[in-house]
Amino acid sequence: MSRADRSVRDLLPSRADVDLRPRTLRADLLAGITVGVVALPLALAFGVSAGVGPGPGLVTAVVAGIVAAVLGGSRVQVSGPTGAMAVVLAPIVAQHGPAAVPLVAILAGVVVLLAGVTRLGRVVTFIPWPVVEGFTAGIAAIIFLQQVPAALGVTGAVGGNPLRVAIDSAVAASGDGPTALWTLGTVALVAVVMLVLPRVAPALPASLVAVVLATVVAQLVGAPVARIGALPDSLPLPSVPHLDAGMLRSLIGPAVAVAALAAIESLLSARVAAAMPSPEPAGRRGATGSATVPDDATHRYDPDRELVGQGLASIASGAFGGMPATGAIARTAVNVRAGARTRLAAVVHSVVILGVIYLATGPVSAIPLAALSGVLMVTAVRMVSVSTLRAVLTSTRADAVVLVVTAVVTVAVDLIEAVQIGLLVAAFFALRSVAQAAAVHREPLPGPAQPGDEHIALYRLDGAMFFGAADRIHAQIRDDQDALVVVLRLSHLRLVDATGAHALGELVADLERSGVTVLVKGIQPAHLPVLTRVGVLDELRHEKHLFADLPPAIEHARSHVARAQAGVGAVTRPPGPAAVAAPGDALSG
């Protein structure tokens, strides 16, 4: 099999993806049912939050969940609608209408698919931790703020900055006290149940119990709160959304932003799942019954195949009228903790939601929208780990700034721009740190001192010779007024880029023009090509001024000073280029 064939085969499903042995099958079925019960209210809530309604949320959980489970790169990843995606889709719906969402899903899916085929899955590993945490905190804040209108019973508050919408909704709700009290009471009931029930009965799905209880109470007391309303009682037939040139031009930008978010969130979720411990199957627990890390094959994931699977999942979801899909960190975590072993668990999760579509749309349609808002508000709060934020904020000032900037830009501007700006800020601090680590040290000459040694300057360059440090190193060496010969030790340099090499060449040329002979010692093989191409070695007075070891370089420098003393009597730095020795004279050897 050729390398190209293996490359394509790695992106396709294999027989090893599903293990149907009885013990594994039972674990996957139980995990899938558990995740399905947890995912149901979230699928409804994210569809409503995005502005497309609960139906597309359910469709996305079913269609995208199955496709991503079968074709994705993780055995335990659970995919579907997410809060971050709802945040991105809300302004698209406000500007282009709900009908644009399936088309955006297909376009974004194609972009994500191409990213997987072209092997861009490893890019997410370059996103710094403070950027990820700031991004997550910003998304959590947006999700919470977006639910304020529904929590207050205010309708029509769609689009715009979420903080402004939340404030305007609070002002509007102040004039309609009874409705706001009913919706706030519903949200409070859901929040209390979701926060208290896990401590009392951790085996029960808190979000589902909270939604059911809020619905029952609302029905019994006849609460004047808005309900979900009619839901589809079957999956729609797949179709290609209407597309014209004008719509394509207006949606291509949002689709690329959605694709970027889908790729980032899915890969981050898969990476988190890969590091999570999960319980051993029954009969294999240790004496304490504690969770352990299972075999590597269960948690290992292929980032490129994950992008392929997520791209195809969004395309399929769009074809059925759904939303773009991503890997869902919370549902994936539930899946792992519930003991999922193969992709079957994620498929079962989608089948559970499919059963709700065909068998229980009547009861589901009576759920108060405020109950879903309560679920999302609690989910948003749980997305933010206080201990993690504290760890980042107290680690270094640079990391704290990166986190805060990313979070603020996420809320105030845009999610994708937040990641871009966060990366730029992180890169700036990283480059500054590397530049500060770069240093030049004047060292004493080895061996016993000899006459004329005061006119030999031995410099050791440490760290990185790149654009952030080149000027500082250049100035420090150039300002040494006592030297007739400068020896540059380059063996300790870890990094040399084109700008650093150019600055080094300018330094050598500057010193040579002022009559100072430059000797270079210890160029590393990895740095030789860039130094040669930029012309650093051409600036040396003679090819014999390049040394591999320090003792010959110092001996050569002393011979230069001795000949200078013998030839001119008094040793002084020549005033300018006119005093520079030609390549063939006595000082050039």
C-alpha cells in the first residue's frame, strides 16, 4: 500500500472502531442512554438560544451525533449543538434569518472537511492554555447573558452585544413585573434542582429532572410563561438549501468563522477527553473501585480524522435542516465518566434523542422556555472552573493579560477575533520573553594573560538571535571602544532567524569598517545555512576568520594584536574605513 493510500485510509472508519463484546456492548449502551438523557434539554436549549428553535437542535443532535461518532477521530467524543456554536449563530440568524443556518452548516462543514483532508488537525495544539481558558470564560459569559431575556420573559431581544441585550431586557422587564416573576421563578427552580440534586442523588440526570419538574409545576399552576411549542414528530427529509450568488457571498465569511469554531472546539474537546480517566468495566476494578485510565486505544484520537468526521457531520446536519455541529466537551465528559468504550455510545445517545422526536414531542412541547434558560445559565456557570482561572491569573502577568484580553474580546467583539487577538497577545509576550532571554556576555580570555589581551573582546551570544533581540545585541557589542579584535562565540545560540542573521552580518560589517577584526567561532550546523545565505560569512575579512574551536581563535586574535603593535607602535582603533586592512595584507591571515 502506497503512502498516499495509507494517508486516505487513516481518515476512514475501520473494523477496530467498534467492539461488540458483551461487556463492552453493555457499557456503551448504558453510557449512551445516560448521555442522551443529559443531551436532550441541551439540544432543545441550544436550538432556541441560536434563534432557530428547538427542532433543529434535536435534528443536529441526532444526525450530526451519529455521523461524527462513526466517522470522527475519537471513540468517546459526543457531538451536536453547543453553546459556543449557538453564540456564533445568533447574529447570523438575526441578520439572515433561520433559513440561512442549514446553508451555513453545509458551507462550514466543507471547510472543516478540507482542513481534515489537508492534515491541519494539529494546529489546535499551538493554542496556548490562557487563550483556551479566556475563550471558554467569554463563551460562558455570552451564554449566560443571552438567556437573560428569556429568563425575564422578554421577547424580541435578538442579536446585538449580549451585555447590551441583557441590560435592555432588564429595563423592559421592570415594566412587566408579573411575567418576569413567573419566568424568574421557573429559572430559579431549575437552577436549584440542578445544583442540589447531584449532591443528593448523583445518579439522576439533574438537568432533565429540573426541566420535567419545572414543566409539571407550570402545567399544574397554569403559569403564564412561554412554552417550546410544536415540534417535528419525525426527521425531515434531506434536501439542499436554496443557494444563489448573493447569498453565497454574504454567508461565506460567517461560514468560515463557524468552521474555525467547529474545528477548534471539536479538537479541544477530543484532547480533553483523551486525558480523562474513566471507570474500569465491572469486574476489573481495583480494591478501591477507583477510576483508572483505560487502554490507550479507547482514548486516543486522530485530529485529522476528527475534522473529517465533524465536517461531514455538519454537512449532513445542514442537509436535514439542522445546525453546524461540534464536539461537546460536557457531553463527552459525561460519556467518558459513564464508561463508554467505543463509538457505539455516542450513536446510542443520538438514537435516544431520535426516540424523543418520534414518541414524545407532545410532552416536550409543553416545556417552558424559561426552564431551558435556567439549564443554560447553570451550564454556563459550570463551564468556568474557578480553580483553573485562579491558576492562570496567578501564574504570570503575561498569562493573566492573555486570558483577560481573550475573554473580554470574546464578549465584546467576536469569538473568532478573540482567538486571533489572544494568539497575537500570547505571541507578543512569548517573543518578548525569548528576546529577554537572549544575551551577550563579554568573557575573559582563556589561559594566562598576555600583553595586548585588553584589545581582544570575547563575546558569547546566548539564547536567540532573532528580530526581537538583534538590535540590542548589536548595540552592546558595537559600543565596545577598546577592542581591536572581536571574537564572537556562536555555539550557545539556540535560534537564529533571517533578521537575526542580517543583524549579525551588519554587526560584522560595521566592526570591520571601523577597523576591528572579527573572528567567528562555533557556528552550529543548523545555523550555517541561514548565516551563509544572508551573507554573514561574506562580511568577514578572510575565510580563515571562521573557527570551530576557541583556542585557535584566541591564538589568532593575539597574533593580530601583536602584529598591529609591531607595525604601528601604539595600539588604537583605526578611525574609519580607510584604515581597514585589505584581504591580502599582513593582518588578514
